[in-house]
Amino acid sequence: MLGEKLVTLRKKYGYSQQEIADMLSVTRQTISNWECGQGAPSLDKAAELAAIYKVSLDDLAGNEIEIAAGEKKEKNLHILKKLVGKKCSLECSDWDLVLVDGAMDDLSGTAEVKILDVNDEWLKIEYERRKEGTVFQKETVIKLVDISMISGLMAEVTEE
């Protein structure tokens, strides 16, 4: 899972494996190995990667955090920052990348999520979805969503 995150983050920022390798003073093959799951970065290199990609080390390394990223766009965060800790309905440009099964309202194209954190690049959300392979069981998912993937915000905000 770390390897998939590293690929997603590298592509989001438009870096090649060689560019990341140069930033970290490692070989391109080392980056490739990390991305393929054939090894993992040391703690100091993981911290450097987290800084490059503007995510926390916990979010980068944690298996409970998923990442969805899109193309870079101009952003205005003042409204989103006021919603940290609240549940609201979000509209997204590509829900297929962001949410899976059971979190989205098929009629409106929105999903109810709790906003956990916001920074210049990422929106950290929490939502429930149907657990894979089950009919009635739900699981809570925490995901980092690229801010550029948020296309709209429903005005209705509900307190938890």
C-alpha cells in the first residue's frame, strides 16, 4: 500500500522517479523498489518524502489512510478550513477515485463525509462504506483527497 501511495503522490506532483531520487540522494532504482513494494524508505527518507508531498508522515506510512489525487488546479481553502470536524456533503470531479461503494448518494452525486483536516494540497475525510465482500457490514475509511478533485460543496452542514 505504501508503494501505491508513493506512485500516486509522485504522479500528482509530476515528478519522475529520477527527480525524486535526486531530491532524496538515492538511486532511481531505490525509488522504483519502494513503489513496487520491494522495500520501504528509512524513517528519515520517509520524512523527506512526506515533506515533499505535503502530507504527514503518519498519513504517508499509515495503512488505514488511502490517497486519491488529481490534476493541480487553483484553490481557495478558506471555506473548507472552517468545516474541519464537521459532516457535510461534498461534490467531487471523480468519485471513482475518491469513494467506493456505499458512501455516495447516487441521485445527487454527492457524498456525506466528515472533514478531519485541510491543508494547501489535501483534504482529509472520513466516511463509511460497505465492507468489501459483505452486504450489511460497514467500515470507516479515512482518505486524503487532493483538493483539486473537490468540485463543489453543499451548503448544508450537519453537526455530528
